[in-house]
Amino acid sequence: MSANKKALVTGGTRGIGRAIVKEFAADSDYSHIAFVYASSDERAKELVEELKPTGKEILPYKTDASSFEQVQQTVTDAVGKMGGLDVLVNNAGITRDNLLLRMSEQDFDDVIKVNLKSVFNFTKAVLRTMIKQRYGRIINISSVVGIIGNPGQANYVASKAGVIGFTKSLARELASRNITANAVAPGYISTDMTDKLTDEQRDALVKNIPLGRVGDPQDVAKVVRFLCSNAADYITGQVITVDGGLTM
Ligand code: NAP
């Protein structure tokens, strides 16, 4: 499968998700790209406008990724309008950081719902279509902290480790249907999610990154594009770390 690909990206309005939408839009293999966001209507409109010159069908959906019902409706509509779905990128995510002693039940539940349950919601909603097509590429955005842990992020780390386990099970369940599932684990990427750090904290972090800089959203988007391309047809169940060498 190499032309007229249809993709759906969650969390497409900002940061890594936005870079992934743009990466697909710049790739001649893709004809339709749907993206999902929570509340940034203006950013969604801007992105659609920005990508108009590509001539591709860009479909924005305001959908709470943690809601099973909303996701079912969105996927049904998007698959109908695009005429199928080849690529799903589960990227939407939030943080509600706190030391465990101070972490509320709400903060734990919200992070698990948006970061992990959303992956179940979208994957389940697209599966029948991909199985029928006998083709699918599913990419789940995890995090390096899902592998190594992080103080103050027990909820987030649990969700991201969960995403890795989910991805591997999915890869095993669906390999015979020509559907691959891989996780991408970014390190420190410059987005709204990470802009809360002070310059000092940022400098200290960069000192530990062998490649000597924080990542850009495009650093992750390029790997996602590769994993969805024919060049990655024999890769499934993997966790690809994109962290400038931070956790090697
Ligand atoms: P970001 O800049 O904060 O953007 C988050 C995106 O997710 C936005 O498009 C947001 O939509 C959407 N979103 C949030 N909650 C949602 C919900 N309930 N339903 C639908 N969409 C929702 O985040 P980012 O830094 O690009 O991170 C993207 C992914 O990479 C996340 O899964 C994150 O955990 C992971 N990651 C990031 C880093 C990093 O350093 N940045 C490192 C490792 C992993 P709105 O614009 O409408 O709010």
C-alpha cells in the first residue's frame, strides 16, 4: 500500500500531533488526514487553512478521546468520509504531575483516561475497517518515562507503560491480518506540554542528552511517518525511542 493513504491522528492541534499531521500532509502517499483535538478550535481551523495548498482532504474533529461513545461517532464519520482508514496515530495526551503523596484520585483517573483508555477507544473503533482491508498501521505515542519511570509522574508513567503493553498485545493479535502496531517513546520534546520548565531546569536536562539539544516535534513525526511507510512493513510490536540518546 503506497498511495491514497487515509490517516487519523489524535491530538493534532498542537505539538507532536500537529507535526505528524503536517508530515503526512507533505507525503505524496497520503490523500486524507483526519485529526482529533479537545478544545483548540482556532488552532484546528488554522491547521486546516495552512494545509489547504496541499489539496488533501483534512478533516478536524473536536472529540474527547477518553469518551468511548464520542470516539465511535468520530471514527464512523471519518471512515465514511475518507472511504477507509489505513493509519491510526494515538498521540493525544495530558499530564497532571504531582508526587504520589499529593496526587488526587481525579488526577490519576484523568491521565489514565486520556492517555491510555483513549488508545483502547480509537483502536477498537478502527479495527473492523483495518481487518476488512487486511491492512493497517497503528502507532501509539508512549514516552521514555514509560520505560524508566519518573518521580512526580506516577499517573503519566503508568499510562505510558500501559500504552507499551497494549501495543505489544495488539501487535501479536493482529499480525496475521497485516496490521502492525508500534509505539514511539519520545524523550524531551519542545511543546506546550514541556514549556513549564524553567531555563535552568532545561539546561540541566540538555546536559544529559548526548545529542546536546531537546527534540523538536518533527523529530518524532519523521519516525512516525517512517513506521507507517512501506519501509517499515516488517516492523511490529516495537518501542522506538526518540530521545537524542537520553535513555540509552
Ligand atoms: P501538547 O502539545 O500538550 O498537545 C496535546 C494534544 O492532545 C493537543 O492537540 C490536545 O488538544 C490533545 N488532547 C488533549 N486531551 C485530549 C482529549 N481528551 N481528547 C482529544 N484530544 C486531546 O502535547 P505534546 O507534547 O505534543 O504530546 C503529544 C504526545 O506525546 C502525548 O501523548 C505526550 O504524552 C507524548 N509525549 C510528549 C513528550 C514531550 O516532551 N512533549 C515526551 C514524551 C511523550 P487541544 O489542543 O484541543 O487541547
